[in-house]
Amino acid sequence: MEREKFSSRLGFILISAGCAIGLGNVWRFPYIVGQYGGAAFVLIYLAFLAMMGVPIMAMEFAVGRASRKSAARSFHILEPKNTKWHWYSWGAMAGNYLLMMFYTTVGGWMLAYVFKMFSGQFTGLSADGVGAVFSQLLEEPVPMTMWMLIITIIGFAVCSFGLQNGVERITKVMMICLLILMGVLVIRSVTLEGASEGLKFYLIPNFKNLVYNSEGDMILGETVYAAMSQAFFTLSLGIGAMAIFGSYIGKDRSLTGEAVSISLLDTFVALTAGLIIFPACFAFGVNPGQGVGLVFITLPNIFNQMPMGNLWGGLFFIFMTFAALSTVIGVFENILSFAMDLGWSRKKAILVNGVALLLLSMPCVLGFNVWSGITFPHIGNIQDLEDFLVSNNLLPLGSLIYLLFCTSKRGWGWDNFIAEADSGQGLKFPRWARFYVTYILPLIILIIFVIGYKQKFFA
């Protein structure tokens, strides 16, 4: 069966960026920036993004394009004889399933908030009242299941039309709508009275904030690690989510240039989300470093205080839903490709995986209500466990495997990687970076892995 291909370079860039652009950009990024001092933190984050994200993304693309397969088969095709790199195929596939086992639930929350905002359910509520609405959503398994089901069905429905007619066409429209919505919301936020203080916090670096928090405690090491881990995890590297899109493109463009373009678009969305959130927080006297509750509790309370707040809040959560769906569709396509690379038709892959993911997503849904008593020491509930397995294990270790596979003499090797990455027009992978990606970058990834475990179990 002939390999499907994107109809245009724009489609490849928007879909790859859409897979990377998700709740990590528009949910996690703003509150981490708020916790760790604003603009100075952003500068460190951008440095780590360039140092880690771009090289590993180029390597994933290269493995995908050279093999013309998903992570289920790419290592089998490219690895030298009598080596075992293909064992990681199971880890990559597990990473995609685990990610969607909780991501569809969180995407469902975003969609639920669209309807709650437009229907005025938050109107007149205090911050405690908004928090009670969110708590009620989590405590009711039937509505939680319904919202998760809708997100899952939308994702597979888009994929059912194929790569060009479904995934590419719908994601293009959704990404353009997402960018337009962001522009409208930025204009609304920065024109609020008092928004200038939020812009100063976000755009003018104060390096003292990197070293000490508001209580005067030294946090420099914690800040650097937070920037490093956010830069690493925002692009969803290490589980073959990018390699699949590499397998769908031709050799007319170099892969380093494409990785830079996608990373820039991903970063633009994250930075623009901050332009929406921080001016609004400062305009209404809200602490922007309030953690995960910033989106679901703090922001609805802010919209309540705005003229036409239901409209602006509804548009904001449409934007958040598009961000979630762009990742869901991209990862669903990757999951389907695993089955299709093993000989299944797209229709069979959708039916089997659709049922499987609906069932696999239920523990996360029930973990907030019926199974809320099930917890794991130092980790938390079922969703926390699934997130931990992906974020603290499969993403860093998977990225390390792709890195070593492309640089090691016992793997695919540097020469093969460079030949593939530099094929076509555009930015070439710098030859001077060979020592860095072979010896230094693996150490950085191991440091991220070890510190992540230290913070989780020994803090």
C-alpha cells in the first residue's frame, strides 16, 4: 500500500505544530512563568528550547522520513543487524496510548467550559463558587464520561477521512481559527485597565525573580529545572509523535529548518497565551502563579468581572479546546499508523483503537470520583500516575533513545542521520553540534530524568 503524504508543506508544519501545541503551551506554560518570575524565566525557557527541542525533533523527523514508517516499525527498518533498538517500539506506542488516556479527559474539561461560559453558569459567582463548579464537574462520572467521549469521537472522526482529507484539512482550519482567536483575546486583554503591569511582568526581565521567590527563598536551581523540563516536554518528543509526520513528507526540505519552524510556531502560541493571561491577571489583582487552578478557577472569575465576560470566556475556552484537539488528532493519527504499519486498514484501526481508547480513558475519568480513593504514594491519583509515566519516564527516556540511535555507531549513526536531515532545501544541521548532541545533550536529558524522580519521591 502506497504511503500517504501531506498535500503541502504548510499542512505538514501546521499539523506537526498542532501536535506539539497543546495544553502544555496554553495551560502549564503560563502558570509556570507566573510561579518563576515572568520574563527572565521565559528567556531561560527559550534557550533550553533551542538547545534540546530542535535537535531531537529533527532526529525524530529523520527516523520517520528515512523509514517511511511509524515508531511501530521505524527502528526495525533502520537499525543495524543484531541490535535491539526496535524494543523501544513498545515504549513509543505505550507513550501515545498513555498520553491519550488522560489527555482526552482534560480536553473534555475544556469543551465543558465552553458551554458553561456561553450559558452563563459562572455569572455572579465568587472564586469559591467557580471552584465549586469545577469540583462538581470532576465528581460526576456521567458528565465527565460524556465530555471525554465527545473529544475522542471528534478526534477519530477527523482521522477517519484520511491524512489529506481529514487530518490535514481539518487541522489547518482549526489552527488558523486558533491563531485568530488568540489575536482577538490578546487585544481584549492588553486593552484592559491596569494591564500594563502584567505586560511589564511578562516582557521585561527581572533576573532577581530567578533567584528568589516572593518570600525571599532561593529558587535558582528549581527555576532552571522548571525551564528545562517545560522546554523539553512542550514538544511531545520521545514517543514517535513527530516521527510519524516525518514519514509523510518528501525530501525537498531539510528537516532542521522544519524543526525550527515548528518550534517557533509552538513557542509563539505559548508566548501569546501569556499575553492573554498575565495582563488580565494584573488588571484584576490576581496572582498569576496560582498553579493548575489558574485556567479552571482563576480565569473564569476574571471573565466574570469583564464586560461581556461570557463571550470572552467562551472564546478563550474554544481556543483551549482547539489546542487540546490539535494534539488529540495528531496523536490519534500516530496511534492509527501503528496498526496500519502492521497491515490493518484505516477503518479497522479506527474501530479497534476507538473502542480501546474509550475503555482505557475510563480509569482517569473515574479516578476523580468513583475511584478517587485509589492513590499512589508521592504521585497522586490515577491521572497523576498516567502523566508521571509519560512525562517523567517515556518522554525523556524515549528522547534519549532517539538521540543515541542517531548518533551512536551501534545505532543508525551520525552519517545516516545527517544525510537524511540535510536532504532538501533549507537550514542544515550544524556539523559543529556533533559533539554536543553525542555527549552533552544525553547528559542533560539524564539530569532531567534524575531530578524529576528526586523531586517526585525525595523532595
